Amino acid sequence: MQLISIPKWKWEVISMDFVTGCSGTFTQHDSIVVVMDTLTKVAQFISVKTTYSFSDAAQVFIRDVVRLHGVPKNIVSDGDARFTSTLWKVIVVGLGIEWPSVHIIIHK
């Protein structure tokens, strides 16, 4: 376990969690990604499908979070560390950043 310092700017550190098992919409979205700024506690709710690939989830993250708030320094998630690491790698590649130059810390 690692302590997280208090962010200096909003949307610098976010927490992310998935809510699954929702009733589907007419567009077949059956889950919600909850992304919360840890400084201001402002949350963003994004409807997704459980069938999304990592690439689909990364594109949604880039479109709905990065486009509005920029790239966070840290993502805190209570999900599996392998899932978070893989998703973060796909997001970084989707942003066009060379993978070996990126250092990732998974917080649980």
C-alpha cells in the first residue's frame, strides 16, 4: 500500500471504478465508469458496455476524461492491478506516447 499525496491541481489525481450489472439502455450500455477527481470530489459518469475491449475503454477515457481535464498524473483504482496497468498502457499508446518512456505506479 502506498500513500497518495494531496494533489496540487484538480484532475491531477483521479479515482476510477466500474459499476456493472446495470439494466441495458437502447444502445446496449450496461455499465458505468465512475471517474472522480480526488481533490474536488467532482465525479463524471460514463456509460459503457461490458463487452468493450481495452482499446474501446481507452478511447472512451481519452474522449470523456483526457479531452476535458487533461492526462492525470495518477489513477487510483480498487480494481485488479493487471487490469489497471493494461488499461493505462493502452491509454498511453492511444495518446501516442512511446511506452518504454512511461513510468506507471498502480495504487490500490
